Amino acid sequence: QIESPSAAHSMSYNTGATAVAIATASTPVKIAGTWVDQISNLFTVDGTGKVSYSGTVNAPIPITATITVDPDSDITAMLYVNGAVVTATKIAVTGIAAGDKKPITLNWFYQFSTSDYVEIYLQNDTDTTDLTTTYSSLRIN
């Protein structure tokens, strides 16, 4: 049986209103909450939102992350791959009032190798007020 990288995909999500604890301003923190693996092939999703490639063939696959945040702060969202920030995915959002939920979409194209993993991070660029995510999804396909 031949493994087809074009069949690799994953869709996971987190729907709870989950606080992302911010200890230091302008420091990225992984999105909290319990993640659900809706469907995956050649990927595994753990309950913390870490999505790992389990295929054995290197595969170029697009990544789309969507986060809805209720911050009352200036924030930056970004993807991390293998524990390191993907600088090109950083999106800063400013001037958001409390109660004004802001959807953010991050896109990236990555050449996956076995055991590579993706996570979503947020940072509060204003102060140490926790950030609340009301919905998050991570789609790889």
C-alpha cells in the first residue's frame, strides 16, 4: 500500500469560552481548552490542540487556523510549528473593545515530515489580562 500525501488532512476545533492565561504582556501563549478531532487522516490531534503529522512521506499541505477572541486588548495571533513561531503567520489586531468578538484567520503552507506538529498561539500586546477564545479551529488539508 502506498501512502498518498494528498490524502493527509485534519480538522479539529475548540468551542468552549476558554481563557488563555497571560502572565507577561507580548509573550505568546498556546490557546487553551479541550480540542476535538473532527476528522483526521495521517494526522493525530491531542486534547490540547497539538496536531501532529503521522505520515511517512514528506507532504506540502496548507494550514488554516481560525480563532474568535474577545480580548479588550491589542493582540497577536500566530502559528507554531514544532514548538517555534512561524513569524510570517503573525497577525496583530488592535483597537478591539470588550465584548467585540474578533475573528482571526491564519494561513500557511508547510512541508510536513513525520512527527511535525502545529499549534495556535495568542499574545496580549497591551497588558496581562487573560484572553478569551470563543471558537478556534485548525484545518490542515
